[in-house]
Amino acid sequence: MWWRSPTGMALTGFVLVAAFNLVKEHGGHALGALLDRILLRCPLIHGTANGDAR
């Protein structure tokens, strides 16, 4: 199991710290951008997926 090796533990710790900092620093505007992208994609997907149903 690779995560029990010293390198795996160091990599896991680094990834956890990086993920925490990413969420802490960019969480607010990243969540807003995600919501905007979802809301903007809905009409686009609906229009292209239901092209035959008009």
C-alpha cells in the first residue's frame, strides 16, 4: 500500500494542505463561478439536446 510508505504519507499530507488552502482562499468565488456555469449551461444543453422536439 503506497500511502503507508514515507513518500505516500508526505504526498498525502501535501495534498491535504494544498486542498485546504485552495478551498480556504478560493472557495467563495469558485463556488459562485460553478453555480454560474451550471445555470448558463442548462439552457444550452436543453436547446441542443431537444433539437428534434421543437
